[in-house]
Amino acid sequence: MKKFIVAMAAVALMATSAYAAEWNFYGSASVQTFWTNTDTIGAANNNDTVIGMTNIDSANVIGANIAVSDELSARFEYGNDEAGLNLRHLYGTWNFGAGSLVIGQTDGAFDTDIGNQVYNDGVIGGLNCADTGRAPLVMLVFGGLKFNIEAPVTGVVDNTAALVAVTTGGDATLPQFNVSYTMNFDNIAIELGGAYQTYEYKPTVGTVTYAVDVDSYVAGAQFTGTFGAFGLKASLYTGQNASNLGMGNATGSATTAVVYSTLSTGGYALFDRGASNTIKDADSFGYAVTASFVMNDMFAFGVGYGHVNNEIDTAGAADNEAETYYINMPITVAPGVVITPEIGTVDYNENGETDMDYFGAAWKISF
């Protein structure tokens, strides 16, 4: 009987807590209809024109903002794409007066995604801006200052397997660090920030296990300005082994540390940055600029350009570039109903890679 009473009291307490919290649900559904014409650079007779109808992850969401008290709040959000539901946000925030403590999965402190591009969830954000993505984290917020720790991403592109059996692994003794500081001046905001992590790459060659530090960092800035009906955003970043920080790739392995090796008569040389068998760092530099104009409650316009340059840090390595540019016109046909026609290009620039032109529209209803 006593256990039953205790259980009922626990249920009643949970019900009271749930009732006391204020749940504000939201969601949106979106479908893209785009024609794409893709060429392989340097190849002949390779045009491939198709129409696709796809969901976009960032626009297909359902979630809620939860107010528990003046000090405690929370949020959850699920996204949907062809692969199914995926958890985007699930975190709680404690406001302790001088600042806030955030615990759970959400965006890290450093994010310079400025795009208003709609095609493919915004190519500019994925290729040309610094964004370490969403991850389980612990974050402190003091006004415009944000700082968080999260799990490091340990991985390299191993090009040695064809020469000798190598098993890869990595040990991390420190978390990944993200930090940003935003300064607000009336209608202008400037964000400065960066991210850093380090871990030990430990390949085993024969009976010998080597240990080499793989360091990754990214640093950048973002400008946002609103001037009446006009909006202007710009961002730039520079980094090393950016994919190890959770950032997207423009050209495959070009933003991840790479193992190169040559098999000599004496076998493997020591793994270090100077031997014939070595880990090479991937250097990146990217920038983007977008502009918008709101004509009235129904019509708006957006344009943007982004460029990224990646290079493996080894003698004779060529730059690997990618860029995108677009123009679109969001049309609000009713409250919460937006159709966005867009035309643009995604160009990976190098021979053997692709140059794609696209046009179509994104269709979105928010509720």
C-alpha cells in the first residue's frame, strides 16, 4: 500500500510539473521542386538535367519551446528528411542571474551561417561558412559571450592501406572548445569566434604503434546589418582540419587531416610532420556575402555568393575551390505560407568535379 501511495504521489508531482510548464509548439513543412543541370568539369557530353522533389531538413521540423519558470526553460525539435526523423535540438537552459547554463544537444557557440539560400538546405551555409554543427554539449552564456565544450571528432583520411596494413585509432584527452562574442550596435551586429580541438592519431604498423597529434582549429567573423528594408550579411573564416570540428566538406577529404605514405626499402618511416610517411593538415579559407530586400508584406528578394579554398599542406598540392551564387524571391502568399523561387549555381571548379546550375522553388508552410 505504501509503495502504491508513493507511486501515485510521484505521478501527481509529474503531472503538476507538466501542467505548470508552458509549452509553445511550432512546426513547418517544406518541399523543394528544382531542376538541376550538372556537368562534370573537363568531360564532354555529360549534361545531366533532372527534376527533383525533396524535403529539406532545416525547414521540416516540429518542436516546442518550454517555459518552466523564470529561471528554467527547455526546447526540443525534430527534423525530417528522406532518411526519416532526426533529433536536432533537445536541451535545457538555467538562468542563474549572471548568465545561463545550457545542457543538451543544440548549436555550438561558433556559427557564421549567413545564408538565405533555400536550395539543398542552403549550400552557402554548408560550404562557405564556419559552422561546427549541432552536438551534445555544455555551454555557458554571459550576455554576448558564449563558450561550450563537446566531444572531439577523431578521424583522418587514410591513404596508406594499399601499401601496408594500418589500423587507425585516436585518443582524445581534451574536449572540443567553441567560443564566440557578439557585439550589438543598434542595427549592426559583429560576431567573432572560433573552435579548437586536439587528439592523438595512433596508427599501428606491424608491431609498432605510433602517436601523432592532430590539431584542428577554425577562427572567423560575421557581420549582420539591417538598414530599413535592406539587409546585409558577410562572414569569413580560416581553419585547419575543419572537418574534425564537425564542419561540412566542400570537396571530400580536402578539409580533413590526411595520411600520406611511401613504402621504402626500410619499411615505414616514423609518422611525423617531416618524414616521408606523414600526416598532412588541410587548410581552409572561406567567405560569403548575402543581401536581402523586403519590398512589402508579400514580396522580398535575396542574393548571395560564397567561396571556399581548401589545400592539403604538402609540397605541390593544388588548391581545391568551390563556390556558389544565387538569387531568390520569397513570396508570402498567406500568413505562414511562403513560396521561394530561386536560381543559382554550385561550382566545384576542378577538372573531374561538378558544375551544377539549378532553378525551381521551395514551398513551405509554418504552423
